[in-house]
Amino acid sequence: MTQVEPREGDSTTTGTAASDWTSGDEGRAILAKARGRMPDFFIAGHQKCGTTALYLMLGEHPQIFMPEFKEPRYFAPELRPPLAHETPDRPQKLERYLALFADARPDQRAGEASPQYLRSPSAAARIAELNPDARMIVILREPAAFLRSFHMQMVASHEEKEKDFRKAIELEPLRRANAGGGFLAPQLLYSEHVRYVEQLRRLHASFPAEQVLVLVYEDFRRDNEATVREVQRFLGVDDTVPLRQVETEPLSTVRSVRMHELIRAVRRADFNPAQASGLSRTLNALVPKKVRRGLLSGLYRRVAYAPPQAPDEQFMHELRSCCRDEVVALGEYLGRDFLTLWGYDARG
């Protein structure tokens, strides 16, 4: 991974073109005609930084409405996979996106959580077009630890085929060189995710500072209650309402990619038989669903997955060296000593 240097405007994008985006007067007209409810706030990123826990906790507050589906990603169409189909949890039309918030009461703050928005070069501006008063929440994490956790997530979600973290990071120059010739996974350009200052500047270009709340993952982990109270005050809801602390399940390491893919295929055949492979349909036809699920949660999982492995400390040290300038720049931008907070001075 090359050293992260601040720069603007060359983020690689792919998938659905922005031309299907409903913006400006047309979007506002649709919003008015549908009498739809735009979200009042957005949990905009990053992934693997506590966004799921915050989404679940805020969803329990009586003055807050969170839709059933996390990560609709509507405002980042350029990050959709190629040929992505519209689904209830991934709406591509404004009317269907607004339908996610149809059950929000007038006295509730409506929100959604799509951590991809922070990485998107245009999501903040698109949100501001339709709701300039929206409040934005972001969570930042020590870059090396964040990238390691994100890589594990990408492997688990079948997007990253390279299980070895170091090798996956080292693939970035080749992937970037092939960005215009068939490389279709910009989320695997890992250095793009830790351009924190560039991402915050984009937010502040679309929203005033008082509408942007920047949280730190390590603070969230250390004092969950205080951090959530800060979010409640930021959203203007009762911060004395007790919310159950949520601990999301830690990721496992994929031990066998082939078994991991087989598990995925069997599940896909359960939910969408028409798109399943012949082998998966045959397996599902021969083996009762209850037995299949038992296999997936038992033997298959023991073969396919393993507890998270200890990080390669030498490589983590190399990553932190690459990210050090970005951490310094972030501290200057936010007025906080992230070198000390994230232990960069002690690590060198």
C-alpha cells in the first residue's frame, strides 16, 4: 500500500452510472408529489466502525425511526455493482427509497445508515440537494485496524478473493491500473477508504459544521453510553432514554474459500432458486431445509471458518507508517491529537 496523500477528485467509480440519479428540481417534485419523507439524518460511514451497532441502538429510541433495511445506498449509485438489480433493501428509484420511511411518525426523526456515503465522491452533495438540513454522522477508526477489519468483511461478503491481508493490499496498484479494463470492485482499492480528510472536506462542502458529527470508533468502544448520548443530543432527541448496548458479532476468518462459496450458493438457492446453480438446486431438492441449515451452522461453518487470526504486527506497523501523514492531517483538521489517541507515537 502506497502512502496516503490528500488529493481530490480521482476516486475510481463503476457500476450504475450517475445518469439514473434523480436530482434537483425533478427530485424535489417527486418528493412533494409522493408526500414522501426524506431522512433527517444519515449514518454515513465508515464500515467496520460501529455503524451497525449505532443503527440498531438508535432504532430503539421512541423518537427515532430507522428503516428495516440498513445500507440502502441510494445516494451512491456510482458504487453499485454492475448490472445491479433493484431490491427492497437497495432501491434505485426515489419513490422506492422514500417508501422506506413511510412509517415514520411526524414526531420522529427519520434516519438511515449507509456507510458507503462517506467514501462516495458525490453522495453528500446529492443528499444536500434534497435535504440541505440533514445531519450527518461519521465514525472514524485507526486506519490500519480499520483496513484489516474491512478486508475480513470483504472476504466474508464474497467481494475479496484474496484471503491474505498483506497480499490484498499489495494488489491495489494492479487493480488501479486495471480500473478501466475490467476491474469492477472499487471498494477493494483500500487506500481510498482511509482518505479521512478528503472525505470530511466533501461533507463540509455540502453541510455546515454544526450539521456534521464526527465520532471516533475507539471512543465509541470505550464509553458507548456517552457516545450515544452525544448522538442523541446532536439529533435533538431525549438523551435520557436508556438504549440497550449492542455488540455486533465479530467476524470469523474464512478458512476455505471453496466451502465459503458453497455455503453462499446453497443460501442463494434457498432465496432465489431461479439464479442458483444446478448443483445447488439438486442439493436443496435432496436435503430438507432444516437439515441444510443445521449443516451450515455446524459442520460446514467449522470447516469453512475459523476464529479471527492475530494480526501480522510487522505489516500493521508498515500500514501505520503509510497512514501516519493522513493521521497528522486529520488531527490538524479536527483539532485533536490522533497520533497519541491511536498510539502512533508509541508505535513509531
